Amino acid sequence: MACFFLTVGHWIYDFQTLITGLLAVGAALYAARFAQKQVNAARLQIEVARDQIAAIKDQADRERTARLRAARASLPTTLSSICEFAQEAGEALHAAWPAAAKLYPEDHDPNSVQPVTANLPPFPYELLDSLERIVELTDAEDVAERIESILREAQIFSARTRPLVSGTDINTDLLAIHIIQAAALYARAESLFTYARRKTPGVNSANLWDRVFAALTLMRVYEPAILEEAQKQRERGISPGEADSVEPE
């Protein structure tokens, strides 16, 4: 028996490196298997989280689409109200054009200042919330930019023409610019009707200046000084109105 244990002891001593290596390999395999289980569990958690995030995103997209659809449904009415305001404002400004300038345009000095009063309608600010909702919800960048330009144009136009309601001294050059700006506001709003009615995915591609001249015709503005100023701005490459270039005072 002593000889047996002595033999086993010698065997263990002779092969201790091998035995240590086998034990190390076994421990490594166990650790690797344990680590793989952890990796698999982590992957499963990631997949579950990814599916949850995708589900939340899909739900948010559906809700956003529904809100956009509701806002878009009321957009034609909003645009019509803005166009109506712009037309009435343009006609009111044109009606305030000095009689002497109408009768004797060749003899009139466009820089001469004279008192002018215009019966301008109030801007329908209560409708702006629906426009802001479209900007918040739409994926069409050109639509968002056009609506932003309408909001800026309306703000600038209202600020610039407010003194005319109670009467102020102004020359016809500046009065012409105000009339063109009213036409620009009309044109910007009118360019969104095809989007509002789901005929196009974005802003109507027709040239905005063409729409301005069409709006001036609708307003029955035929004064050469006004049309020449509009044409001059167009030839200089200036955007209609002031929304794209000037901050309100």
C-alpha cells in the first residue's frame, strides 16, 4: 500500500504541470461558458430594449402623424384667412394712395411725405397656433420654412403698417413697399394650398414673384410706381416682402 501511494505521489509530481494545465483549461472553459451565458443574457436584454424603443418610436410616429393630419385638415381654412387678410390689407393701402399721385403720376415726387390713413384689418393672430403645429409636426422642411416666413412676414407687416391705421406721414415709395409686402404675404400663404389639400408633398414650386404679381392683380393694383418697384426688386434677386431679410422693428 505504501508503495502504491508512493507511485501515485511520483506520478502526480511528474505530471503536476500537466494536471495544473488541465485544471486551468477546465476553469477557463467554465469561465468562458459562464461569460457566454452573461453575453447571451445581455444580448437578449439589448434586443428586448431595442424592440421596446422601436415600439415606443412607432407609437410616437403614429401619434405625430395623427396630430399632423388633424392640423393639416384645418390648414386650408387658416391659409384662406391669411390670404383674405393680405388682400384686404393690400386693397386698403392702395385705396390710401394719394389722389394726386393717381391722377398725375408723372408729376408726383415719390419722396414727398404726406399724411396717409389706411383702414387696415386686424391680423387673425388666433389662427397662428395651427401654423405653429404644422411646423412642429411636419417632416417637409420646405413647408416648415415657408410657414416660418409667413409668420415673420405677418409680424413685420403688422409692425410696419400699424401707424397707418391712425394716420401718419409717409411717401409713396414706402407705401408701395407696404403694398408689395401685402402681396408677398398673400403669395407665401397661397403657395401652401396644394400641400394643405394633399396634392403635393411640399410647397408649390411655382415662382414666388409670379404669385406676387398675380396677388397685385387680384388686389386691382395697377399703379406703375408699385409695379415698377416690384419688378425692380425681382430683377435685383430680392425675395418678395421682408420675411427673408429684415427683422421687425
